Amino acid sequence: MCIFLVARSLWYHDVMRFFFTSLGCKLNQAEIEALERAALGQGHQVLSDPADADWAVVNTCTVTHVAARKSRQLVRRLRRQNPRLQVAVVGCYAEMSGAAVRELEGVALVLGTGDKDQVIDRILALEGGAASASPMVYADPIAMPASGRTRALLPVQDGCDNRCTYCLVTIARGPSRSRPLHEVLTEAQARVEEGYQELVLTGVHIGAYGADLSPASSLAALLRALLVHTSAPRLRLSSIEPWDLSVELLELLAEERVCRHLHLPLQSGCDATLRRMGRNYTTARFAALVDAARAIDPDVAVTTDVMVGFPGEMDEEFECSLRFIEEIGFSRLHVFRYSSRPDTLAATMPDQVSPEVSRQRSERLIAIGREHSRRFHERFVGRRVQVLFESGEAGRVSKRWSGLTDHYVRVWAESPENLHNRLMTVRAIQADEDGLIGEIVDPQPDLDL
């Protein structure tokens, strides 16, 4: 369950020093940020360096075998940095491989996805404290001094009802569960009052938002409510499944405060592969959705995930997928290799693809993705874009600042001023596969973008 409850009073005699970190999806990051707020709300310290911490809380991922390995490596690395550190491991890897986690040196507490919101109370109980008496929905802004972040992740649901044949998420996180609208709105405005300029709606399957509520609602209705009831300068959708992209949701792309960016996981551009994956669409349907989005805004950014080496993906299927990807022309392509996960149907399928073939296919698609990104970025050269700046690197005279447009394009520009967490108008003067280089200009009432 995603962490929505935070106790604000200090129920414990001793102040603990916590280090929080996560791997994997945006929801994992949102959950770890909620735990940071919980610790701060109870009067504890949240540190940016594990070397000085009493406890580390690690929110883990197991979507691939690489993610599982990185989860183990992170625990070991933290212990090397601080041999006295006690580690609480929570989340999806802890849920699916609890026995393996408990064998790691320094691990003193293991909690799965359903119990991770109890981790602070459980830690303090181990330290001799008492459990919180009355947790409450966290509504007020709170200082997050260690984060330095400019975009707030706003969890709107957890879990998934899909049955993709390669995925452990349904097993690890359970069925889809939506947050009540009033909770989302309250938390959203709290993040705005903390100073965040952009809210990113996140979850495991955000397109399913509201279907389980009474009365039923939808992601489009939630987005409209956020536009009406919050003052967030930017609202961004995280990954949304193609079958959830409704006409009502597409129409909201025309709203000035809604980021013109859709992340639609394709997974494969071959219908035969999609059927084996258990994906609920065809390439023709996917292409029609992209066309509909571009009819509303020709410059809308469409990013995607593509898997290579799925069982049974012979050369013909891969070439079919590659051609479709080239036809669509995504603004960013995230390519990953199929990873066999226990307890999934795909793990039992015949014709498993060799790692070497998967690697070669991945390299080909990555090269195509880079070229498509360059082309997308080039269309903005000479135009003015609005950038939310995040960080800066010191130069000889000024700093080279980096930030994102609402199209999720990375932009660099120099300024002697502190641009952190500021929305600025930039004229793009150069493009490559990584983004845009620009110059700060006076804000104008009408942007080209």
C-alpha cells in the first residue's frame, strides 16, 4: 500500500537519525518521500548522508533481475559506508524475496508492500519506543531541507489489475486501489505551498484511477479537479497505459497548466508479441492514439518503453517492432531487455531469446531512439520555451543551469542568478539528442511552445 498516513507529533523520547533511499519507479520515490515527511513530522532527523545515520530505510524494486540485484547491492553499499548502520528493507523486492533480504548483513527489519507505511513505528519499537497513537492524513506543508527537488510526486493510486505475462507488479503490490479525491487535492495543495512548481501524478496504473471509488471517477476527472482546486503551475501525468488514454484525457492536453507529454508504454511494435505479453491493444490502436494526441498539439512529446528479447520474439517480430517504432517517431525511447521473473507466465514460455541477441537488438533500438530524440529537439531551435530549472554547475562567470520543459525536454542555459525551482523563458539556440542549449530571455506573454 502506498504511504498516505503521517503522524505529526513526537511520540518518542529519543530523536532518531534516518537516511531514506529508493530504487525503481516514481511511486517508490513518492513513498520514500512520504516516509521522510513522516520522520520529520515526528521530530526525527532526515539526513542526506548515511554515514551519520542510525537507520537506513531502503524502498526496493524487483521488476527485473537487475533491479533485484541493485537492491541487494545498495544495502551492501550502505553498510560499507557505515558499518554501524541498521537497515530496514521495504517494498517489492522485500515482498517477493524476503528470505534473501534477511540474509544481507545489517538488515534488521524487512517489510513488504503492505506494511511499509509502518516502518518508522516498527523501527522505533525495536529501539524501545511506543507506537504512534493516532496517525492522521498529512495535510500541512513541511520543510524538506535535504531534497532540493523541484517536482513533487503525487501518488494517486497503488496496485494493478492487469495481467501482463512478464510482470510481477500485480503479485507484489496487489489490486488497484485509488486514493479518495479529497486526499489527493489536500496533499497536492500542500506540495504547492511547500514551493513545488510541478506535480507529477504517479502510481502503478494511474489510468485506472477512480474505477474502484464510490461514486466511480476517472483520471480525467481528477486532473480537472486539480486544475480547479490547486494552484500548481504545472501538472504532469506519469506513465499511462494506452488503453486508458480517453478522449477526455487527451482534450486536457490543451490546458496551459497540463504538461504536453504522454508516456505511453508500447513494449513491442509487433501485434503477435503484444498478444503473448498480454497487452490490451494493437499497434493500429496505439498509432491512432498518438495521431489523436498530435491532432490536439503537433508538438506533444510521446515517450515510451520498449522491451526486446521477449520469449518467441524471432527476427521477423523484432524487425516488425522496429519499423513501427520508426514510423511513430517517439521523442524519447526507453529500451530494456526482457528479464525472466519467477511466478510469471512468460518465464514458462518456449523460445527464450539469448542474452546476446537481446543485447544486439537493444543497441539498435537505442541508436534509433537517440536519432528520434535529436529530431524532436531540433523542432524547438529558434523558439522560446518555458523551463523549470533544477540544478546548476559553476562556471567561470556564471552557472550552467539545467531544467525541463513541459515536454520533458532537458534544457541548459547560463545565468549568474540562482535559477533553482524557477520557471524561466529560454530561447533554444542548439539541439542534440540530449536536449537543448538556450539563453535566458525576458518573459513574454505568449510562448511559442
